[in-house]
Amino acid sequence: MISLQNLGMSYGERDLFTGVSLQLNESTRYGITGANGSGKSTLLKILANRDVPSEGKIDVQKGTRIAYLEQNLPLDSGETAIQIVIAGDEILSKALAERDNPNADPAHAGEVEEIIMSREGYRAEAEAARLLSGLGLPDEVHNIPANKLSGGQLMRALLARSLFAKGEVLLLDEPTNHLDMPGIKWLENYILNEFQGTLLLITHDRGFLSALSEQILDVDYKTITLFNMNYNRFVGARTLAAEQKEREAEAAKKKIAELTEFIDRFKAKASKARQAQSRVKQVEKIEVPEIIPSSRRKPSFNFRYERESGRDVLNIHGVSMQFTETPLFQGAEFLLRKGDKAAIVGPNGHGKTTLLKIIAGELTPKSGSVQFGHEVRMGYYAQVHEELRKLGEPLHEHLHTLHREKAVKDVRGSLGLMLFEGDEQKKKLSALSGGEMARFVFADLMLQKPNFLVLDEPTNHLDIEGIEALEDALAAYQGTVLMVSHDRAFIKKVCNRVFELKDGTLKELNAGVRALDDREDAEAKAPPTARQKAEAAAESDRQQASAEANLSYEQRKRLKSEAGKAQTRVKRLEQEIADHEARIQALDALFGDGGQLQSLSADELRTKTEERAQLQKQLEERLAEWESLAS
């Protein structure tokens, strides 16, 4: 469907990736992984024709529609949320506009009506509303102009727009950033059950990535590598591949050293000269694999405090908040004790961030009280840092201004832990990316040495390596933590208590983080565990044995014959499955070889692509039959 041929992208002297040749297949879901700044988003922009590669080209099968999650929209467009979504189908949107235009040429009315009918235009508003609601945008804002929507609401409308476009290819860059847990689960189910095309997905949500990815495109080592496996298997395979390459390089160097030693010892001896010359030729033939440094770097979070807090850290009593006639929430109450690590979950717009702002002293509650315990020193990580972005100061200067009592080496050391090294510490705050800004705020937070961390969506702009480093640091932290997060895996790794803020009420989930697992299982309707399967199979075998004991000889003979035929068919299917997998692997190797790919004509490439799709379809049919016979 999409062919990348010797693709490369550079900015100045910095290469993101070079010489990439890949074939992206129909109806396959690709997860794109790599460090922040490695080129993941750039790849999607190139595929969406929003950017031009420095070298190489992309061939897209004629007629293929590509839907791309736009990251912004002019706020003065005047479009409502519903209109933003419907605009995702440009042909339908233009036809609807012409139908409603009183000055339109009536001669084209029949043609316009045909377009609307063929694209289900009379269901468009209902479908747009369904997508918006599924992504957590309430009915009352569906017809509000874009300039009245919050940033999060606008991004959800743009996400719905990309889904409405119904492209054969869907490009999603961090689609979960503005979604709550129900919205993320809805999107996951939509893609799994309703979207039939090719997906290219960038996300820092490891659970979402694991659920959706069938293959991984890893952007690292200045190239893009295809791993024919899902994210969970890729994590281990990536490490093994890197280790294998290092072992090959070491073995090659060792062999060269051994041969060189022999050459140096015996090249002057006439009796050994011929052997020495032979080894010179061997050395010339040995290729040492080039080890390009990985772009992946983990920040080193180091949360320490100077003084311990008292036993009681935070007491929230009867806190209520109201911005309009309807209260946002009422009577919120809970007590955090030293060492508690608690998460607040719930739908967007129900007051989670507002409650953290009240605790941080940025908002005053309508009623109730917020009381801190003895020697509590709070560090607050806000969800939005736009005020910092307005400043033009270099990082190290602004951080030193905030911490004048600290030595310069401590300030620079904290920035270094957050991967700002050398001249990077001279970057201006206004020039920072979202991920860099997050790391800068954490550098500030570590210098504060708080014994109570209040964190609002701390993983939103971190890459996966950063999230893993943060969760390890928070799990080891001896202080108290209160966070808002939509990342279930992150919460489960760090927290021991969970509160839900929903429909104006805050309540603690008695099962703690296990409640998240229970909900996940219920939402996903998870299949039985291995133990449950084994117990069910044993019970089935027992019942079958009992039933067979009462059968006649002829009946048992017939059952035995049918079982034998099924076993023969299973063996034949296993051979066919292995053959199909080998043929698919050979085609994938061809698609990944830029030289061979360029030698194919357009007709040959199309034939090979169709052959691969047919083999994949046949493979899935045989796997389904094998599973039904083997179960």
C-alpha cells in the first residue's frame, strides 16, 4: 500500500534517519517507537504530505486516502465541533456546503445529491456526534464554535475528525494526550472493531500501544527498523538485537586482533610469510558491524527530601468547587498519610485538575478546608506550563534564579539529570518542546526537595523511556504522592490508593489499583486465564469420557475415526501455516530491500503487494481453522 524507498530526513547537519526502505501493508496496525526528537512525528508528517523528505521517496497506492490527526486548527474558523468532524471527509463536506448554498448552480443539484447519498451524508451529523461523545466531548459542546472550545476539547474534535475521514490509512500522533480513561478505552475498541485500514500510531501510553500494535516501526540508530511483532514482544527483541550486534562487533574485533598478532609475529619469517599474507587477506575481508549510538536516553529522576513530614500529610475536609450554577464537585474528603501514593481518576471535566490546583493553593474552594501536616513540603507539577514558555531566559539562568541558595553546580547537575547537557542548558524556555519543558519542570522540582509530590498528568509529554524512569523513581520515593493520570500502567506501578472524582463526588475505590484491573477486564471482556482454560478443558474431558462410557461400540468407533481425521487435518494446517509464514517473510524481506524494490516495475510491485495480502488472508483463515480444531 505504501512503499518507502531510501527515505531520509535531516535538519541541517543532524540526520534523523537515512536510507529507509520499507513496505507498509494493508490492514496492518503499526506502532511507532523511539525517543523524543528521533523523528517519529516527522515520519508521519512526511506520510501525510505535510513535510518533504531530504532524500528518497514515498509511493502510495493510487486512490489511497490518508487521514492525519492535525495538531492545530485556526481558532477563528467559526466551525462548530460537529462541522470540524464532518470536514474530515472533504468531498462530503464540500457537497453539503454546495447543497446549502442558495447561490449554487441548480444544474449540479443531482450530482451533489448523489455524492451526499453515496457518502452517507444524511447520517453525517449523527456519526460525528457519536465519535465526539465516545471521545468524551459532551453533547452540549457539539455545536459550540471552535474558538469557544478548550484546548483539550479542540484536540478531541480533531481526533474525531481524523476518524470520520475513514481513510484507508490512519496516522495518529499521541491521540490519548487529551483523553480520559473511558475515552482511551473507547478509541482502542473503535480501532480494533471498526477501523479496517492501516494504522500508524505514535503514543507514550504503553497499554494502548500494546493493545493496538501488530508490528513496530522503531526509529533509532538513524534508521527505521521494522519488527514483525507487537510492542510487548518488541521490548525484549530490541534489547536482544542490540546485544547481538555488539557481540558480533566484539567477535570481529577479537578475530582481527588474533590475526594481526600472527601477522606481526611471523611476517618477517620466510617460512611463515605465505601464512601471514593469507591472514592479511582474511583481515581485509572481515567487516566490523558499525555500532551507532542509540537516540534513546533515560532521564535520571532523583526525588529526595531534607526533612520527613509528620504522620498526617494532607487532610481535605468538605471541599466544594463551583464555577457556574452547577457545582463542579461537593464535599470532597480524604486523608493522606506519610508514604501514601494516591491517584485521582475520573472523566475529563469533572474537576480532577481543579482539585489539585486547590491543594496547590492556586484556587480557593467554594467551601471546605485544606490542611497540611507537620513539616510538609509540597512540590507541585502542573499540567500546563505556558507561563514558563513566555519567558525568554536560558534554562540554567532561570533555574538558578528560582534556587539562589543552591550552588551553580547543583543547578546544572539537576539539569544534567534531565538530559540537558553542555550548550543545551543555554536553550531558552520559549524554544523548548513539550517533552523538554516537562523535564525542565522536573529539574526544578528535584531541587525543591519536597516530601509531598502533587503531580498533574506527569507523563503527558514524556517518551516511554522517560515514563519508565519516572515510575521507577516514584516507586522508590519514600515521601507521599498525589497524582492525576490517565495512564493505568503508570498508576499501577506507583500507587497504592485510588480515588475517583465523577459526577460531583469524590470517593476512594476500596480495591485500590486492583479496581483499575477489574474495570479493564470488564471493559475488554477479557478471555479466561490460562488456569481457567485448563480447568474448563479438564472438566470437558471428564464429561466427554463419562459420555463415551455409555456409547455403543459403533458410536465409539465413529468418534475415534473423526478424531483421527481432525488430527490429520491439524498437522496439514500446521504445515500450510508454516509455508505461508515463510512466503510472507520472504516478501517482507523483498519489500525491505531498497535495491530489489527499485528494480521492480509498478505492475510487479502491485502484484507482489496483492500476493502478500492474499497470503495474509489465507494464513488468518488457516489459523482460525487450526485454533477451532486444536481447542
